Amino acid sequence: MIPFRYSAPASVEDAVTMAGEPGSRFLAGGTNIIDLMKMGVEHPSHLIDITRLPIDRIEEHQGGVRLGALTRNTAVAAHRLIRERYPVLSQAILAGASPQIRNMATTGGNLLQRTRCFYFYDPSYSECNKRVPGSGCAALQGNNRIHAILGASDRCIATYPGDMAVALAALDAKVVLRGPRGERSEAMDTFYRLPGDTPNIEHDLLPGEMITAVDLPPVQATGSRYLKVRDRNSFAFALVSVAAMLNIDAAGKITQARFALGGVAPRPWRVPEAEDALRGKIPADSVFRDAADILLRGAKPYRFNGFKVELARRAVVRALASASTRA
Ligand code: SF4
């Protein structure tokens, strides 16, 4: 084992100060960082245990709901405010991981989970630009069945693996961040970076910053659905997932559509033009297919993941059709 220091700060301010030290990592639910340490992928010099910090509440906030960063996934999915106002988020969380992991995993930690690319998780593969910048990408010519078809680069084709963030992107949620320079918030849509030439940089967290909350704005939707397609139903990451919300008026026309794809890109994938294409339309598979085509424009499959393009198209149509008929 590689030695590391352990601290349990008593305040967010202390945690942020400690996190400014290079090589430090936050420990919350521990459902990803501990695995990564055991497998030799991450080796922090300082583990900062934030589980005692008072950022674990779910409360109404500016007409919406604020989720403290340390709220557990199970608690969020089961909370009355979430089930009543944001059912797509509750569905997304319940589609992720096992009950045991959801009991431990936190909102902030869920957002920062790392990709499940096989080569990233196995340091015996020397080529992984995300793990060792400049080393290459074993997935480009390797087993890339689970990899991205959108937003990737020739340096990295890994996907963002989570479910919760896909629903949060469709909900226009904001990530609240606290750092040495104070508090700021960032839209979920732009929080994750595309890999470009630096796939080791995955999001817009500045050195020393921590996620303290996620803000959900008020939402108007007559129906929503989170649809996840995976290799097995019990416990697997998405090959493709869709968070879909529609608002339909009394005349039966769509007044607003929001949908995001998971499992296909380095971040939840949302294209405003695809959503605009549904406005004013009567719900029908044909109009949903047109919107899916816009969402998937530019898709670039690799040797083993070509099936994802049609799978994503069909999943979008099915999720939107379902959102057009249910709350
Ligand atoms: Fe590493 Fe990304 Fe290539 Fe996977 S896809 S091997 S994470 S560089």
C-alpha cells in the first residue's frame, strides 16, 4: 500500500484549505475513490474525509430544491420533494448501482465518479492518456464496445458513466462550488469538459474547490422518463440512457422539451437544437425520431460500438414517447 495522510476537517473552510495541497483528494461515500486507490489508479498523498461536514440537507431553495453535496443517493431518490417535483431524477438514481452503493454514495461524489473504461482501471495497460497523460489510448484499437460515439477525441474515447448527472443536465441543474476564492455555481451542461488534448482534466473544478450543493430549478413538465439500457438489469453502467421531459399544453402540443443522453459521450449529451425541434409539435414517433437524429448528429462510432447509434436513436424515441404519456 502507498502511504497517505488522512484528515477529517470540521468545516467546509478547513476542507477547502486542505484541498489546496497538491495530491489531496476528498473522501465522501468512498464508493469510487477507494476502488481506484486499491487498483493503483489513484494514489492521493492526503485523503480529506468530508463526511462530517454539514452539507447533507435536502431543502427548498429559490423556488426549487437544493441538494447538499453529502446527501446520500438513496435519500435523494426517496425524498418527497424529489419524487413529486423531479421524478426523472429519482428514476435516474434508482437506475444506478446497487442499493448498498446508493446508501453510501453522495450527490457530490456521484458527479465526480471516474469513467469505467477498462483500460483506465487496469494500470497493467500502459496506454491511457487519462491515467498517464501522453501515453496513448488503448481503447482506440482495443475493446471499445462501451465507449463514446459523441464528443470524444483521438486522445480519449471514454464515456462519463453516471446516471444522476444525465437527469441533472436535462433539469438545468447547477453545481455549487466553494473554493479559496469563495462560492460560485456552474451549469451541469458545462461542468464536464470534453477530452480534447487533455482527457485527464474532466471538469471545471479549480484547485482546492469542492462541490457543496446541487441546485434544481423549478421545472414545468407534464411528463418525464429516465430510460437506461444496459447489459444486465441488476447492476451495470449504461450503454445508453435518456433523461426526457416534456411539457404538453391543453391542445396536445409540446411547449417545452428537454432531454439528455448518457453512456455515449464524455459528459451528459444535450443539444438545444434537438429540443427546439419539438416545440409546437404534436407528440409522435416520427417527430421524436427527427429530434433524435439532431441529437446524434456527428456521432462517430468505433470498431465495436456502432450499435450505440441506433440504440440511442430508439431509446430517445421511446423515452420521449413515454414522457408524453406519463407524469
Ligand atoms: Fe484511457 Fe480514455 Fe483511452 Fe480509456 S478511452 S484508455 S480512459 S485515454
